[in-house]
Amino acid sequence: MFEKLASQPSDPLLALIRLFKDDKRSDKIDLGVGVYRDETGATPVMRSVKAAEALLLETQDSKSYVAPEGDTEFLDLLWDLVCGKATGKHHAGVQTPGGSGALRLASELMSRSGTRRLHLGLPSWPNHSAIFTATGLPIETHEFFDVEQQEIRFSSVMKALSSAQRGDAILLHASCHNPTGATLTSTQWSELAHVIAERRLVPLIDSAYQGFGAGIDEDVKGLRQIIAAAPEALIAVSCSKSFGLYRERTGAIFAVAETQSSAEIARSNLVTLARTSYSMPPDHGAAVVRTILTFEKLRQEWTDEMNAMRYRLNDLRRQLAKALSAGWQMAPQIAAQQGIFSLLPLSEANVMTLRHEHGIYMPVSGRINVAGLKAAEINRVADVLKPLLG
């Protein structure tokens, strides 16, 4: 049986992790994998998470299965954190193995419902396209970001939506766009909400970086605007970055509808899809998030930690932009972008030069993880980048 299969290429980012690990240079720099790192280069367990885990260790009395829909208290608390209480819409949620699991269930649900096509702005997270294609969901792409000019091509987005038909879906990033860091303005979110409502489109909003952009509440203002306007919506939420729960695979998919009966129909289908895929979601990460959001002291500690990570990221962006400004006219855009990623106009040959000659690692797309920088490394990195960007 196996001999009939074609060997599949390794995931480029996973291969990059191995290459970086095998590099023996002491001054190597990892700007590749998308995790938050502190000034020591570590991805620490958040203090609030440690405290929640200690409380769970003392009080948890069972390791039995959770239901296919997951921890309902976790879902209620996460909905309030992301979508708020006053959306004017009904919703139903299902806990998932991370944000990727949420996107997979959303894609399967759209395929099952007969969604004609999904509009995807490029560049986007590479796994978006892979997930949608795997479920047979037709994709229509449009330009979202001009890498050379470091700016959103909003006219391209609106042109694509002007030809969208009722029931078509569109993928939106709630904040901290992966891989560009580009940020929609309040006016642009309003225009998107208007055309989505007018053409009765279904937004699939990927919320993976809440708190890393402008603030915990600020990062979901656009999302809330969209779901208030759209007749139906799907919200895929990841807790990997915001709670530092990368390996716990904690997430959720929320269906938003104008009636509770419609939302419950969506949930019943999501539960069926989950049951035939992974049966039950993992519990630990959801229990940690539930505990943090339930106890005011833990919630405040988490908020303080989240704010500190955002302040550090923003400071790194400002320092990098300043260091690049003498050789690259688009450098100020790096400071204006948000989240852990920026996408630089580098060729594959440029990226290979950075890797082999300078020990600076990033994907061949030129996407950098700003959080992978240390303040002491910024000038060195900028000096190497300027001849390639200018």
C-alpha cells in the first residue's frame, strides 16, 4: 500500500527549525518559527498559566473525556473575551485542537453547506490555503498586501468583494496579520462590514494574536464590527499566542447567526465533523484558559503579561525601523505594523545569503518573526539587511 504513495516534501518551516538547530554558530539568529520570545530568546510559560495549572493540580478530580463540543464554560468565557457580550447576534461554539483545528472544522462546514468559493487575500498564512484545499473548498485569491511598498492593497480587496456572490465566504485576519503585520484602519473595517452585509457574504475571521497589536480589546474591534453587520459568520480562535499555550493545542470555532436555532444547526454539524475527526478535544489548555478568565487575580496577571509582551514587540519594531531607516525608505512601516510578523521584500537568494553567510534564519518568503530579535542584535541585523532592501 505505502509503495503506491508519493513521498511528500517536508514543511519548509519545520525544516528551517532543524537547520537552525544544526547550525553550530554561536551568533546565529532565529527569525523563523512564529512563537513569542523574550529578551533571552526563550518562550516562557506565562506566570498566570503556571498559577492556573497549580490550581488545577489541586482541584481537578477527573481525567474523563470532555464532550465533543468541549468545555462549555471555556467557550462562554472565550466568546466574551473575543466577541463581547453585545454583538446583537446569536452564537454557538465548539472547542477545537488549536486554531488550525478551528479553521479545519470551519472549512469542512462550508464545504458541507455548499459554499461556492472562499475569497483569500494574499499573502496569507500558508496553511490557510492548504486547509481549505484539503476540504475541497474552492478558493479565489486577490492581492491583499504589496510587499515592496509595505502597504495594504485595500482597493484590490474591495474589488474582489464587489464581484462576490451571496453566500461566498471571505477569510479575514482579526489583527496582527500573518505574515505581513499590516493593520486595517477603522474606516476600512467599516467599509468591509458594509460590503459583507450588503452582499450577504460569510466572513471567516481568524483570531490568533489578540493582545499583540494595539491591546486586548482594541485588537477585536474590527472583528466585532464585522459580526454585528454580517448575517452569518465563523470565528476561528487560537489561544496559542495570547496565552502561550502552543503545545496544548487550544482553540475554538464559533458560528454566528441571526437566530439561535440557526446557530445550533451549525453547532450540531460542527460537533458531527469533530466527532469523526478527533472525537474529543484536549482538555488541559482549555481548563487553563477557563481558570485564568474566571479568577480576577489571574486574569489581571495575564493582562499585565500580555501588555508587557506587546510593549516589548512594539519597542523592537521601533528600534528595527530606526536602524533600517538610513538604507530603506519603507522602514517606518515596520514600526507601524503590529504583531510578531513582518514580510520583507527579499528574494530567495537574499534569504539564502542571510542564512549561509550571517546565520540569520527566516523562511524564503522573507517573513520575519520580530519577537525573535534581541535588542542587542538589531543593529547587526539591520546592517546586513539594508544592502538587500535599499
